[in-house]
Amino acid sequence: MDITKYVKDIAERAKASTAKMAALTSVVKNKALATMAESLIKEKNKIIVHNKNKNILHGIQVKNILSCI
């Protein structure tokens, strides 16, 4: 995966949604934030495990790269 392309894509989608978000009422925005917070709390253990696994894989990749130098 090309990380630069991935981040650019996320940034472009965020920018495109700015006008839509600005048009929403505070009530709707607050409800969306509350829903996202609930989802994060509900899925926190999965998120932690996933991030730990990514860190382990990253460490292995770095170790492999350094061993080639």
C-alpha cells in the first residue's frame, strides 16, 4: 500500500466533506460525535490489539531492513 496516496485520499475526502459538515446543525454534529465516541469505547479492545499487532509488524519490518544494511 502506498501510504502517501492513502493519506492524500483521506485528506481529499475530508476536505470535500467540509461544506456538508458546515451545513449541519450543532445537534446533528453532537449526535454524530457521541455515536463515534460510543463506537470507539465499544471497540477499544479490538483497536488496541490491532495497533499492537501493527507495531509488532512494523518492528519486524524495521529489524529486517536494518539487517540488510
